[in-house]
Amino acid sequence: MHTPRLTTTGRSGSRKYSVSLPEDLAEAVRAHAGPGGFSAYVAEALGQRAAMDKLREIVADFETDNEALTREEVEAARALLRHDHRQAGGATA
């Protein structure tokens, strides 16, 4: 199994991590991102996943103290996340 190096960026700079990935997935990413873009691609994907995990936590916390979000509220939030302000009623993120 191919074990690429992952470089993360953040306030303290970059740090290398060794991760194990399915070879076909790693090769698909490499083909898409190019030889120099692998770490940036993986870091961006992990950042998006972490943001979605945090969003799920925020919604769960909100729904603990409030009624569940309506379908319309969820769709408006999705539109904002897509930066589609027309569907979000003209609201800005």
C-alpha cells in the first residue's frame, strides 16, 4: 500500500504526517492534483471534512436547545454554503 506524506498548514505552519490510503484513491488524487499538488489536495479535503463535522456539531447543539430545523431553513443554509444568495433570500454569508 502506498503511504504518501501529508503536509498540513495552519497557524503554526506545516507539519508532515504519514498516512495510509487505499492505493487506488491515492493514485486518483495524484492524477487529478498532479505530482506537486497531492498534499494541498488532501489538506483541502480534510479541511472541508472538518468544517462539515463542526457544522453537524453546531446543528446538533442548536437542536438540543431549540426545535429541529425546518426543511426550508436547511435549504437556505445549503444555499448559503453554495454561495447561492438568490435561493437564500438574498442573505449574505
